[in-house]
Amino acid sequence: MNNTILSELQWSAEAGALTFKDVRYLLIRPEPVIQFQKAVEAEVGFERAGELLYEGGFVGGQLSGRRYKEVFGLSDREAVEFMCRMGAQIGWGRFRLIEMDSKARRLTVEVDRSPFAELYGGGAAGGVCHLIRGVLAGLANGAFAAEVRAVEPRCLARGDACCRFEVVPAA
Ligand SMILES: [Zn+2]
């Protein structure tokens, strides 16, 4: 299968920068990210650390959803489908769009082999893929033009077969 993100990624040797459609990306091993996550958990607790990482992902999802809708002239649904394909292409695991209901403002996505869960290790107290959860919520926030919240009821890091993300209207 063709990886259009990688094949269209631009590299500037001068700037030491990777960009896709003028959006900067960086390649990073997952270990530093997970190390940081665990350090934050040790400081502020599992729940709060999750919220903070979620907020970071949220901004990314909002910005990317908006940007790629504009660049490719996509509908909201197409933008979500694009982001799911992109997730796999940038190494965030294999994304499956399970449900997108714009009327009910519900988005459900399952992800196989999340690098965040794989590197976190087993026995987690709950879902640990807060960046993915945040990205999907940010994306849904734009697509539904509504406040949303997102949960990860299943996660590889707590022994489930895959990670599952459910975005629903906020309260
Ligand atoms: Zn997970």
C-alpha cells in the first residue's frame, strides 16, 4: 500500500525540517514520549497526566483537521478518514473508523498496535494513549463544531486486543 504522507514529505537540509503540506513534523522514538508520560504521572497522578497529554493531542487534531480539510477540499467525514489513514502512515498504529455520526456527534475509532500502548507496557490502570484520544477529540470538535469529550475504554496497555476511542458530546 502506498504511503502518500511519506512520499510527499519534504525535507529541508538547510533547516533540518520535515514538512507535509507546509506543516512541520518530527520523527521521534516513542521511548522519550512514554518516559515523559510516566514522569508526569509520577508527579501529578495517572488521571491528571492523561488530561494534560490529551490537551496536547487535542490541539494537534484541531489544527490538522482544519488544515487538511482546506488543503484537500475535504468534507468533515473525508477529513476524519484522511486522518485515520494518516495515523497509520505516520506510525501511530493502524486506525479503523468504526462510527462517525455527525448528527449524534459521535466518533468511534479503534487502533491496532498503538506505539504509546506498546511502549508503556502491560498492566496499566486505564487507557494510556492520551495523545491519540486528544487528536480524535480535537478532530471531532472541528468536524461537529461542538464541545466533545473522549474516552479510551479499551487499551492494549491494559490487556485489551486493541485500543478503542469513543468521542461523545460534552456533558
Ligand atoms: Zn491505548
